[in-house]
Amino acid sequence: MSQLLKKIKRLIIKGHYQFTLKAETELEADGLLIEDALESILNASDIYKTLNSKHPSMGKKEKLYIIKSFTYDDILVYTKGKIYEEERDIQFYILISSKRSM
């Protein structure tokens, strides 16, 4: 397991995460709970893919991490998120999509 995934899992365990409204909407549309997305991330053995992106409003570069893993009920969930650091505050933002993988 990569150090980066360990960092993401530790942020989740400490409660340092936030879902965007879109991610919550997509979870609900797929009949999933926030807990399902969190279980999936905590069960992941690796980061599926890393994307280079630009922040839509600021235009600065950022990395997005795609994690695909199963919940305890064997549901494959796809999440996309980023680590956000500002001074001493570090959060894992789950954004863009968080849904049942097809």
C-alpha cells in the first residue's frame, strides 16, 4: 500500500474528509450511503489512478485520486477525491463522483 493511500485512510479515520454536494447526490442516486464510500476507501489496497487537473475557479494544478474498492457488502464503489492542505488543516475532499461502479 502506498504512503499516499495510507495518508488518505488516516484522514478518513480522523474524520478529516468532506463530500461535495455532487458526490452526495450521486451516492443517493445509486442507493449508496456516505458510509459505503468511506468503507470502500478504507478497504482499498491501492489508488486506481492519479489524474492531473486544474482547479475550476482558481486555475491552479491539483492531483485527483481515483479509488475503486469494495464495501463490506461487496459493492464496488468508485470515488474521486483530492487532498486539500491549508496551513495546518488537511482534508480529503471526495468530489466529482462517488458512485456504484458499473
